[in-house]
Amino acid sequence: MNFSCVHSTNSVLLFAHRSLTASPSALSTIVSPEGCTGRHTHRWGLNQQSCVSISAGHVCAESRPAVFAIQRRRLHRNAQFEECVSALNEARCRRSLQANAALYERDTHRWAAVLVCLCVSRGDPALLFTLRSAQLKGRHKGDVSFAGGKKDSSDRTVVDTALREAAEELGIHIPEEEVWGVLKPLRDKSGMMIAPVIANIGPLEALSFQPNPSEVVEIFTLTLEHLCEPRNRGYTHFRTGERYGYTLPVFLSPKHRVWGLTAVALDQALKLIVPPEQMLERRVIQQQQRDAS
């Protein structure tokens, strides 16, 4: 007797499959205009103690002990980041962000806002990103970004701006009570002030995205585990003229690169969302692993 599990995908909501025979990827494509008609099947045979993965006609086998080892490591890593979406951590983050409210009481004529969406993708705490259309005008076309845009006359606050833009770009309506607060503002080259709004939108399986194709090419997630891995991040050095220069963080993934002001907002968000003691513990473990190797 075999146990089998089939994962199917469609053009509206696409949760990318992780092959058991490959190293798990932190990149989860959620919406893709091209769609996907593939089907992935896993079959366990009780007699042969193995797992067969069938994907688009390609068959791979993995021994049961190796698969269980992968699952054990995955559960351990998940436990490290589950605290980030806990009620206790939410309360801590809300308290930390309260002081920033006064920064947004001044004139907001030249303000914009982005929505930094904390979520859970297939059991993994993650952050949600969009790939902007190359057909858009401006410097940021084709870039990875958070949903967002300029403040509208109908917006009372920068939170209103972020939630409205998310509805327009992603097709999802996020209740204001899901917003944890706003990070300190960022300034772009034009002098526009950007307000990074933090919200927890919960499990992605409960949401139905309807992206605006004129603005968004793709919606995807990167797990907190991936984003906190030192090898997946670096820095870009910019120089203007002979004397002035600055450095911005950059985050790498198998498919996309997060850089510019989006990377700055992401860096600030991670410093808030991931508890400091957890980051310290992770660095110690990574150093021990390097010393052992």
C-alpha cells in the first residue's frame, strides 16, 4: 500500500514546490502571470522504504532516513522563527513602534508609504515582496519592492496609504488592526519621505491575491530564515563625486535581488521583527558550525 500526496497549481495562486531531492529554497512564488500546469506527486512505498518524486515526467528517489533528516532539520529551523509571529513578539514590536507615531504628525504632503507584510508561507514565517512591472515609469520599474506608493488626498495617515496601495496592487484588503506600527521614515533621492508600515497578514493560504498586472509582475515570499542567513546578504557601495559615498544592504535569493530603499526598509524590519536574543543565538550557532567545519 502506498501513501500519496498530490500538489497541483494554477495561474491564479501558485505555491512553488520544493523537491525533496534538492536543497530547500527560501523562495516561494505565489502569483505568476504565466501560470503553471505542472503536477507534483510524492509516493511512499512501505516495502521499499523510499520516496519517489515525480515532477513533469522526471522521477527522483530519496531514502526514507535522508528525508526524515531533512524534515528534522526543517522543524528545528522553523521553531527558531515561530516566535517572530507570536502574540508576545507582536506586543513587543508594537511597543517599540509607538514612539514613531509622533514622526508622522507633521505635514505629509511629500510622503509615501510601503507595506512590509509579515506572513506565514507553507508554515514558514516570511516577508512578502512584489516584482514591479518593467512597463512602469520611473527609476524603480522592474525592481523588487514592497507594495506601496504616494500619499493620496483621501488618505488620513501613512497607514491608510500603505493599506490602500496594497489593495490596489495586490488585490487584498488588510484590516487596520493587523498593522503593528510604522518604522522610522526613509528619504529617497527626490526628497520623498517613505513610511515603512509593518503588518502581519497571516497564512497566505487564507488569502486570494488579485495583482494589478499593470503594476505587479510577480508576488513572492522570502523566509525570515533565508533573510537572516549571512551568506544571503551583502552591501552595495555607492559613490557620488570624489568625497561622498554611502553603503546600502542587499539581500540575495535564487531568483531575485532586494536592494536600494527596499533593502533598507527590509533591514530595519528584520531588526525589529526578529528578537535580538534570537539573532545573537543564531550567530553563535553559525560560528560554532564554521569552527567545526
